[in-house]
Amino acid sequence: MAKSTYDDSSVLPEAVIWNILIWVPVKSLMRFKSVCKFWLSIIVDPSFARVYQGGFKGLLFIQRFSILSPFNPRDFFYLKVDDDDTRTHISHHYTLDQHLRMASTPPVNGLVCFYDGYFSCLYNIATRERMVLPDSDMESAFCVCHFGFDPSNEVYKVLKTCPSREVFIFTVAVDSSWRSIPFTFDKINLCGSYRTGVLYWTLPNVCHSEINYSLLCFDLTREEFQVISHPPGKWSYLLPFGPNLALSSSESCWSSQFKIISSKDDGHYIANGDCGQTSSLTWSEHVIDLPKQSESEKLYYFRPLGALNGNVVLMDFAASKWDFPVPFCVYDQAKGELKKRYIADCGSSSIAKQRIVDHDLQMIDLWYYEENIMPLSCLVSK
């Protein structure tokens, strides 16, 4: 009796399977990789990842790493914000493995960089894949890694800044070891903001007292530092603003207005002279009228948290705990409107609610995020 064979593609045509799988949520899609070899071959195909439509697009919450509490659990939470919905729900995505409870960079194309001392690795939040980078020569608990994408060469780069004023760079899938970069400033204390091939830091976080009203930037293609001037004022928060860069004022947090200056150059600064000299961006100012508070809320302080895609800046009321419903505001640059929203609760997940209420709102980082299922081996290669 002849042995029967099973053709994975005989039940449905491949095109039909593709059209179904591209709408499946990432968590389910990752489980479907074990259904059969045929489905696995589709899901790991880079061309499938490019047309995939089922990924989450919205706000990513993660508890900020604290060197004082290095063993505290770190969780990823998703918040989807729709234009027409005034109330939304936050969902618990997953808790990080214990060996990744360390400092991390903001996400770039769905990837983050985790780092601690000599160790650093790239990590895909959606697929949970990771790639360990070579150890660096400089080990310090106070070194900070910065992560970005060089669009000219289509490569990812990690910049490591240390208190000793040493700066190193690693080009993923190109370099075999870290390279030293000239640096003439005192030090960079905090993570900056990445926009369109450039890393930015506000100079209050870069100890260089001779320069006022300026930003420090690092061009990932040229691998050079530049200083960028901006209008006078106490612009303390550095934010992505759609494709552009924005600074928000700390002076107006307690007033009835909130001010933001945004670049008009799609995040591209104008290089001017040699490394370390001043360059320029064109800036525009946005004055946002803040909504009046009700007596029951008794909250009058606003602070920027992050940004949504499409030139929308997110701000929330200053609060320390997740007391549902949690109010926040969304500013639409194109419409010039500030809309009030509420995080109603954690939906049907009691586990999610228990996880998030334990986190201090002041210790939450928030970014706009799009899931990317491209295999890590493809993301980091030319």
C-alpha cells in the first residue's frame, strides 16, 4: 500500500493563505509558525513581512529601568488611540525576561537596544528575537547607548557614550568591533531622540556651559557631532513630532497654554562647517490652549510623554498612579486641535490591570511604535 502524502499547500492556494495571514495579530502569527513548514516559510519570508497588515500601531508603554531597582519586572503595554474614540483601553503585551531587565533605547523600526556594562543586544519587541552585539572595551554602569538607523547606507548603528568622555560606535552587520569616535563635549547624560538618521540631545543634558539655546546632534551617516541652535527659551523636553523634531517649554506647564517649537526640515539639519561647529534648523512655534479642568480632577499640570504618528503630540496630566480613568490629551498639528482622551481601564484582563497599577506613571516611558515582523537577520543586513 502506497504511503499517503500531505501537501501543506493543497488545502488552500498560497495566495489565499497569504491574504489571511497578513491580518493575523503578531502573537497568533508567531504561534502559527509551528503549524507546518509551509506556513513557517511564509511567515519568515521578508516579502511577507513587507506587506503584513496585522501589526499593532499605537503607543508603547514600558517601565523605565532604574539602577536602584534592577530586578523589578519590566512590562510592555500597548495603547491604541483612535481619532473617534474618547475612551480607550491599555493592554499588557508581555513581561520582559529577567536577563533583559536593563536599560534600553527608544524603539527604531520596531527594534530596541538593551545594554548593561559590556553587554548590548538588539531586540525585536514583536517577535522577541534578539541579536547579541560584541562586547565593548568600555564597561561602566553609567555608560549610555543610543540607537538609530543610517538611511543612506541602510544600516543600524549603536552609539555608546561614557562618563570618561569616550564615545564608541558599532555598525550592526558590518563592524566586528566597536570603533572610537572623536568627542569634544563634557558628556552626554541621557538618552536622546532619533529622527531621520540623526540623534539629538538637549544641551541641559549635555554638560557644556558655554553654549546656550542649542541642541547636540550626531549624524549617523557622517558619524560627526554638530551643535544646532534653537530659539531662546527653556525648551526642556525633546520630542519626535511626526517626521520632525520638537521641543516643549517647561515654563508654561502650570499656565493655560503649552508651547512647542518644531523643526520644518523633516528632521534634517543643515550642516555648517566642521565637526563641532553650529548648524541650523528652521523652527515654527505652536501655542496650545489647554482644556479647563473639572473640580473632580484637580489636576493642572501637563507634561509631554511622547508622540503619535501623523504630527500628533501626546501629553498627560501629572499623576503618580494609574487611577482609572487616566486622562491624557492629544494635539493634532494639522487641525490645530487638542482633544481630551481617557484610558478607561485594562479591558477584560485583570492580570494587565494588576501589572500596570504597580508602576509609577512618572517612571513610564512612552513612544509611538509599529510592530515589525521582519526577521532580525534581515533587519540588520544590507
